Amino acid sequence: MRDEAMGFGRIVRDARGDIAAIVEEAQATPEQMSIKELNPGVYCFEAGWLWQHLPTIPLSPKGEYYLTDLVGMAVQEGHRVGGVLVHDTRETLGVNDRLQLAAVEAIVRQRIRDGLMRDGVTLQDPGSIYVDATVTIGQDAVIGPNTHLQGATRIGCRTHIGPNSIVRDSTIGDDCRIEMSVVEGATMENSVSLGPFGHLRKGAYLEEGVHMGNFGEVKNSRLGPRVRMGHFSYIGDTNVEADVNIGAGTVTCNYDGTNKFPTHIGEASFVGSGTMLVAPVNVGARVRIGAGSVVTHDIPPDSVAYGVPARIRRVCSREDSSGDKGEEKPDARPGVDSTGD
């Protein structure tokens, strides 16, 4: 009985059935302890009477002041005290320790999950999914097992998240896919795919159609439409324009130990695998950078560059850089990565 009562005081009624007093559990007699009508600690007082009587509450034997003593005081003064019965006891659960807190959290989380499923969201293995009340999810989204959606997060329709993912304070568009990844303080527009094992940090913004492969990380950067970012890459403090391919193992070296510097990569450029972009640096549009290069200076548009440090080996016309004409295709040069990833 004591565990079921959760430490609540007992409602004592008189012979007519009116409330006579509330006795705290610590002060209750064995007879009073058997009372099943409990006080969850929700009150409504006439304000003027309350402020007048608060200073008169006596000190209890435990050295505490019990607000519930006001009920007995009101009855002694001839006031009528009414009660409201709650039929769903979960509405009045008290939290006095970590066990009770966990029980209440489980109820609230289940209500959130129930509401989402009624609104057309698929939760795979609902019991393993944690969703804050501040999260909104569009219809026909699918949330995989062991996924945590936290804070001010908005998720669009038909988006798949999980399994094993965390999305915090982020905006995710329609038709996106996040698999075994962490997204925090970031934005993904429609039809963006991330992971597995990707990490979007604060300020990351992925425009429509971006694909970011496994073990990639983006921080405080904007990736333009249809950018493809290879695995094991880091992009920080960078603006990447549309249709850029970032090869596996590419790193923007944005921090010199004291300050952080920006990088810009122009549209339709190809960054070969294992490239180091030492900021501040500006890569023009339609540039091709060979695998394993270390870029320390700006590269003009329509150029081919490779080496350590990277040097401009050829500046082409736009027709040449697209491969429509020209004597030498950029990906035929030594050291140029042509994997397309």
C-alpha cells in the first residue's frame, strides 16, 4: 500500500463524507494509512484567505511546514472544502525519487508516441524511440528503432530516420533519409540523404538532393543542390555550390590553432579523394582537383590542379573543362581521382 500511495497524504472525511483534513503520510496513524483516497497535491484556494493563513501554519514534528494543514484550518473555521476525484490515477502521479520520475516519463513518452502514430507516423519498435513533446513529424514519416528526436526539431513527410540516430534542434525536409547518424542544429532540405554514421553539426545546411556518405562531418557550412560528399570527409566553415563532387577523405583545414577560416568551392567542381583544402581558399567553378592534393592557394574557374602543394596545371575553356573538346581530359592527368565519389 505504501508503494502504491507514492508518499501522498491521506484524505480524512467526517461522518457526513465531507473532507475534514489531509494527513501527511509521515504523520498518519496505522488506521489513516489504510485510507485509499490520496492527496496528489493540487489545490485551489481563495487568494485572500490563503495569504492571511500561510504564516500561521505550524511546524510539523519533522521540522517542515505542511501546506495540507490549511485544509484542517479552513474546516475548523467553518469553510466547506471540496474535492475532485480523478479516475485516471496517472494524471496525479507524484515524483519523489528517480524511480517515480522514470515511471512518469515513460507515461508521457508513450502518449507522445501514440499521438504521432495516430497522426500517420510509423514508429518501428515504439518503445525504443524517444520523441520530445516539442518535435513535429509529417505524415508517412518512418522512425526506426533506437532513435532520439529532441528539442525544436521539425521533420517533413515521408522522411526515414534511423535506426540508431539522434536529431536535435534541427529541420529535416520531405523525403529525406538519415541512417545511424547525428544531426544537431542543422537543416536538411528535401530529398537529402545522410549516413550511415554521418554527423551534421551546428550551422550545417544541406540543400535539396545532397548526398552525404558514411563517416562524413559538416559544420557551419552550406552544401548546394545535388552536392555529393564522399565518405570519411570533413567540411567546416565552407560554402559549396551546386553539383560539386567531394571525394572520400577530403578535409577543409579551417583552423590554424587560433582562428577559423572559410573555404569556397564553385559549382560543378570535382575534388579528388584525400584532398586537403587549407583555408582561407577559394576554388572556382568547374575546377578539377587531383587526388591527394594540398590546396593552399585560390584556384581559378575551369582549371585542373594537383600536387603537394597543388599547382594549376591547365586552365581550360568551359568547353574544355566539360570534356566536349580539348586535347587532354582532366581526369587523364597523373594524380587526378576519377572515381566519381
